[in-house]
Amino acid sequence: MSITDRFENFAAAFEVAVRDDDWSKLEKYFAKDATYVNIGGPDPKCEGREAILGYFKKDVSDFDRRFDRRTLVALTPAATEGNRLSRRWRCTYSLEGTPDLVVEGEARYLFEGDFIKQIEEEPTTASMQKVVQWMENYADKLHA
């Protein structure tokens, strides 16, 4: 299976986990010693498969679920070079009575065989500024 196929399967499983909160289904995609880092964002660096899955669960619960809707789209097809894959994305968060919060960035994956060894998420600087501004104006309207 190509890394593009493996990534697409992971991405689809991630979206299912967002809906059903069962993050264990993602274990099979990560190397035991995988790392996750958000470059330029507030997220912590996570080391190890269990830490990454725990972070995903907490992040989705603390942020994504507080909106009415979350829509993630690929802005570019997955690009590969050797065992690396990258893709630009846009995530739109919608909450009734507020303007949509639109965040864009790039995700970069390093594969080791069939497993994700490293994820680097890098939201754009403009997107991070939008998040700060949106939160200053509308955070009190988010679902508890």
C-alpha cells in the first residue's frame, strides 16, 4: 500500500474518530514512538502513539466539539517525496450567531514503513491571528 493510500485511510479514520470519539481505531496508523508537533501554534509536542491519540481526543473535545460544525477540506492533493507526504488544508468551524472561523495550514507526515512516524501541523500565521481575534470576540458563545 502506498503512503498516499495509507494517509487517505488514516484521514478517513480520523474523521470517524471525530464523530464517535473512539480514538483507538487510529492506533494502527502510528509508530509506537511517533511524534506530533504544531509549528507556530499553541499545541504541545506529543511523543509516543498514546500521547498523540490522547492529545487528539482532548483537542477535539476542547475545541472542535464546542462549535456546531467542523468542516475539513484538502486544498491540495497529497504530495509525496520518498517517505514524506504533505497536504495543505482548510478547516471551517461554524457556530450559530457568529462568523465562521476559517483556519488554513499544511500537514507534513513522515512514514516509517506502514506507520506514521511524525506529523508536523503548521497553521498559517494569518490563521493563527484569526483564531485569536475570533476567540476575543466570540469565545463566550462556544458550547460548554
